[in-house]
Amino acid sequence: MKHRSPIAEITAESFALQVLHSDLPVLVAVSGEGGAASQALLRLLEEWAPQARGRLRVFQLSAEGSSGLAERFGIPSAPSLVLFSQGVVCYQFTGEVSRGELDEMLARARLLGLAREPESPGDRRPAVGPLRSGNVTS
């Protein structure tokens, strides 16, 4: 049985519909082909994405062939994570990111009203400390 990833792939052609016009916030993982850091990020997101289901969407975008999008949204390199809400970039991480930072990003998005609240009170994760300086824009 083939493993089904919780991270859908998008292309430059489907980007506007899937990301900019989404009714939920969208986290886009911009990855490079075969890069160790990109592969590590995608594995982490596959583990993390199910907890965000229903609150935000998670997509993967290949850096190759989407340089126009990278330039348009100021994505400096792969791997990068970009959180969109209502078509606007809210957060951007470049380089390696930890599970704790993903949890914090989701918690902050909820605090700002960008992501929906979790289904059950046990799902709540408090925001902890500041985001990494130099790697995040908001």
C-alpha cells in the first residue's frame, strides 16, 4: 500500500487557486530537488501536518520551475516555509526549522485569528518565546 502524504504538491499554475484564494491559511514548503535540508523539512512536515488539518492547509512547491513565485513573494532560497492568509504572506522561515517552531507558528497564527481553533481543548499548544530572528519575516 502506497503511503499517502498529508502534503499536497502544487505548481505555479495551481498556486493562485490553492494558496491565494484558499478559505484557510496555507503553509507552503518550498523545497529544492534532492537537497538534504529540503528532504528533512518535508519529512518533518509529513509528521506535523495532521495536527494542523482543518486549521490550515499544507502544500509543497518545488523551487525548480517556480522562480517567478519565489521572486514575487520574496522567497530567498529552498528550503523555505511561507504562511499565507487571504493571499498575503504572514510569516516566512528560511532554512532548517524544528517541530517546536512549527508548533509555535501554528499557535501564533491562531492567536492572530489566521488559523481556526483546534477541535478539542487538549489540542491547544501555547506560543513559546520569540521566533528565530533573522530567519522569519512577519
